[in-house]
Amino acid sequence: MNLAESGEKRAPAAGNVPGRKPLFVVLEGPDASGKTTQLKLLSQELTQRGIPHITTREPGSTQVGEALRRVLLDPKQQIRPLTELLLMVADRHEHVEGVIRPALAAGKWVLCSRYTMSSLAYQGHGRGLDLALIRELNRLATGGLEPDYVFLLDLPPQEAYRRTQMRDRFEGEGLTFFTQVRAGYLELIRNLPRGYLIDATAPPHEICREILARLPLSG
Ligand SMILES: Nc1ncnc2c1ncn2[C@@H]1O[C@H](COP(=O)(O)OP(=O)(O)OP(=O)(O)O)[C@@H](O)[C@H]1O
Ligand SMILES: [Mg+2]
């Protein structure tokens, strides 16, 4: 007799259940799409539910990663596309091994701003590097660790452009670059199981509610 026939209640959703696999949740989207804002709001919600978790971001979040971040985002640096990709995946390897895997192993959810999809969208669709090469480097850097959920905070390029005010090297790129990155993101998220498209022009609390509704939480 299976559970449905027995009329027993189904097991509660993950998150509140000790011993259940912690989730790896990634937020993607262009600069200023609200990733950091949402990480904070989601973190508050998980804390309220007593779910142990960390928030983290790429590039950065390790000692080597923060040094790489400074170089990667510095508007004064001129970086070739392939160099940019290699530095991003180097950062990712440090991040996965030094932060993400240890947190998951300790039973903590990982809420992460940017991951493998950023390299595909920016260095692939934005800079024109080969997508198969990026996928291979991503696999190498992550050892095949895939997120359980990816939320794409989608913003029209004009709106992203307006919000950024060109604070870093990527944000200094023109509207054409942002348009290519967005088109890439939309294609990537469509083809990803457990990938969700979120309208990032909505108010922050609405966006947070929408993300929470898709996560396996109870209460
Ligand atoms: N839903 C929203 N509606 C309007 N403005 C927002 C929204 N979410 C965030 N913002 C504003 O947009 C700016 C960028 O937000 P935030 O830093 O969270 O984005 P981000 O995706 O983390 O950016 P970055 O890629 O540069 O780290 C901030 O000024 C923030 O207050
Ligand atoms: Mg941010």
C-alpha cells in the first residue's frame, strides 16, 4: 500500500525537516536587478522559519575571490574576454570548494547571487565566447554542482541601465551588451528545469513572495 492509498499525510516540505537535504538557491539577473535586495529579504524569511542558511555572491566571497572581484569589476582594467571568463571560473572554483559545498555539507541552505548562468549570459551571449567551452569550464570549476533552483530577476535593459549608474566595469558597457545578456538569460532560463523567470520591475516584497511561493517551504 502506498502513501496515497493509506490516506496518511504526505511528509512536510523540505526546509523545516531536520536531516532533509539543504537547498542551493541561485539568483541571477543583470546588474541592479535586485539580487542583493532579494538575498536579504529571503534570508530574513528563512531565519523566521528557523532554516539554517548562508547568503553569498559571485564573484567574491573567498579571499582569492574578493581579490579577483576587485580586478574584474575595476573600470580602469582592460580585460580580454577569455581572461575574464577564466578569472570568473577560477573565482567559482574557490567559491564552490571553500564556501558552497562546506555550507551544504553542514546542512545549511545556500542563497547565492550569480553562478554558472552568469558566465553563460555575460561571457557567452554578451562577449561572444563559445557556450560549449563555458559549460565545460563551469563543470570543471563546480565539479558538477548544480543549483536546486535558479530565479532570473529579469529587467528591461533600459531599466537596468537606469538603475546601475555605471558603478563598475560591466556597468560601463553599452545598451547593446545589456540587450545581448538579457536575450541570453531569457533563453537559458527557458531551458533550465527548476529555472524561474521573475519580473524584477515589481516591488521588492512582491518579488520575494513570488520566489518564496516556489520554494519547498511550509508555513
Ligand atoms: N524591485 C525593485 N524595484 C525598484 N528598485 C529596486 C528593486 N530591487 C532593488 N532595487 C534598487 O536597485 C538598485 C540595485 O539593487 P541591488 O543592489 O539589490 O541589485 P543587484 O542585482 O544586487 O546589483 P549588482 O549586480 O550590482 O550587485 C538598488 O538601488 C536597489 O534599491
Ligand atoms: Mg548585488
